[in-house]
Amino acid sequence: MAGSNKTDKEEQNLSDELKSGLVRNLKRFQDWMRPVPSQPFLLQVLLFILKLPVLLVALALSPFFLIILIFAFAVAL
């Protein structure tokens, strides 16, 4: 029983570590997508255009977006 308790703690620690890493990376991605107010407007627009493909890929892989696509497909039938 003690061995089972140890593996449960290890799995919980691994789960917590994965969640914190995922949240950290998501915040880093959000910060990367935000424009820097000190940059000129034209540069902000150009950087957004360059970052747009990454944003579209992130949206395409989003579960929420996939649910909307499946719902739209079902309605179209």
C-alpha cells in the first residue's frame, strides 16, 4: 500500500509540473503575441502580420475551434 501511495504522489507531482509548465508557456505565447506599446504603429502592424500564421495554427489546433468546425459541419448536413 505504501508503494501505491508513493506512485500516486509522483503522478500528482508530475501532473502539477506539467500544468505549471503549460500555463507558463501559454503566458509566454500571449506575451509574445501582444504588441509593444513603445514600438511605432507601423512596426506593430508588420509584426502582427508576421505573427499571424502562428496565431492561425494555434487557433486551428484549439479544441474550442475544432468543436465549432464540427458543429458547423453538422449544421451544413
